[in-house]
Amino acid sequence: MATPKETLWEIEPHTVAKHAILRRYLGAWFAILGTTNRRIAYIDGFCGPGQYTGGEPGSPIVALEEALKHADRLSKTQITFLLADERSDRTAHLRDIVDQFPVPPNITIAIETGQFEHKLAQLLDGLDADGQCLAPTFAFVDPFGFKGLPFHLVRRLLCNPKTEVFVNVMADAINRFLDHPDDQITSHIVDLFGTDEVLEIARDPRVDDRIEALRRLYQLQLERHARFVRYFEMRDHNDRVIYYLFFAGNHRQGHKKMKEAFWKVDTSSGLRFSDATNPCQPVLFEVDGTPGLAEHLSSVFSRKQLYARGVLEHVEDATAFTASHARKALKLLEGDGRIMVADTKSDGKKRRRNTYPPNSLIRFG
């Protein structure tokens, strides 16, 4: 995916999918965080011009539209948008687009021209100097290459309560430059990952899939600073991995909503999108992950007895699946006689057949 030179450029299918994830997640995020906090913030690094040549909205406009959908319930919440891009022509275009929206007084939109890492560092340094924490924040960082997002800034973001990051890691571009002879170029990759271990991926003869190794390393780095980490894979027209979208945060509800957004785009696995797939062509065969999840649950909870709540929490916290998948797997296990479910729930009420409310007792074989 070449870096566009024009102010506006044509949107690609994987970008449409990425924005679908963003829109679905932010629709839930604004509604939940905005009604439980006096201040929240949306950060968009490498925000672009806010529009594509076909008139499609860019990520900052997607975010603004979702916030405005909840304008009434968010009227007592101060919402700050920090949008940054290096190119003045793109930030100027974005201002023109934003000016067309009826933005209420409780929403402040700062559009900055300059390097995102410097803008973010200034913001965090200012908060540290004043002894303040960042407001509950969703930070979407979507660069074209691998320069401009050192991992230490991601770590600083995740140190703030109720802050989540959604980061684009351009694995294909990184892989092509991983063993570049120019130390200045490879230093940007080291900064991005926060460790020079990333360079060993190119040197280690045991690594047969460098793209996958890059994904695992960045995920490991995030897992050291966030309770929940999830990734989504984007592929080009040749079905080759272009980049990974990484979500990281410390709250179960955010993790749950992001997984639901992933599954909305990929109904087969919740893990990937490919430009090679014609979105107008119906899918004839979808992979059903229910049997695999059923086997996983049978193994993890073998010979154990617990309430369904514990099973659902395990699936939502520790797997790529959602609670709805968990219930389908439990139905499959019960049908096979591999679990026994009490007829009566803990509140004394009768359980309806093929349902698995949180207070129903399950015994695994």
C-alpha cells in the first residue's frame, strides 16, 4: 500500500472495513464512557484530511459522527478531540469538513499540524507536570509507515486509567525494511516495538514467518502493559497481510465491545479482512468455530463445576470469541452429553431449555 501524495485519495476496501470497526466500537464507547465520566477524549494520530475522493468520511469524521449521535446523553460531558497530521493541506481540509458540523459547546476539537509523537508527548508531559491524569481516552493511531509512534508513548497512554489504544502496525512495510543497512531506518522500527528484539526476527534462521513473528512480538509488548490485547489482520488484493490493528486496554467492557466490532466485519473468525474477498459476493461457506470453542471449554473446565458466568467471562476475556459463541458451544456440549446443566438456577427459578444464564450451574465431564 503506497503512501498517498495527494491531499485526498481513493479509499480502499480494507480501510472501509477498518472504519466499520472504528464506527461500531466508538458508537458503544461514547455511549458508555460519556455517561459515566465528566471528561473524555478521542485522539487521532495521522488523522488525514477527514475525507476521501469519493466523499467517504475519514476516521476523525467517523468519530465525530458517532459522538454527535449521542449528543443529548453526552450534553454534560466535556469531550475533547485531538486530531493531528503532519501535512497542513490535510489539516486545512479537515477543518473545512469539521466546520460543516453543528458541534455543541461541550465538544472541543483541536486540529494540530505537526508530528503526532511530538504533540502527544507535549500533552502527556504537560499533564505529568501538573500532576494530572489523562481523561478517559480512546487513541486511534493509524500511520502509513512505521515512523512516528515510539512504543514508550503507547506505554504512557496505557498507564492512564480508562485509556485504550487502537494502533495500526504496518507489518508488511516493517518486514521489507527489517534488515535494511541504514541504521536510521531500522531505529524507527526498534522505537515502534520498544525493543531491539524486533531486529532478531530478520537474523534468526528459525523464523519462517516474519510477519507472524512481528505480530507476536508487538502483541507481547502490549500485553506487558494492558490486561486485554486483541488484534485484527488486514490483507490486500493478493490476500497478503498489510497490517495489524491492535487494541489494548484494561477494562473488560471495552475488550468485549471491540471483539464484537471485529466479528461484525469478519463473521467467520473475528480476526481478519481481505481485499481479495469481493464484499458484494455472498459467502457460500463460512467456518463455524463453535466446535473448536466447545473443545476448548471442555478441556479448560474438565471435571469442574461452576456457574455459567465463569464460562462466559473466560470466553470473553481469554479468547477471540464472544458470549453468544459461548452459549452456542455450551448448547453443543449439552447436546452431546458432555456437560450437565442444573434445571434450577441459583435464584430458585427454572432454567429454560438450551439457555445458559449466568447463574445456571454447569458440571463438565
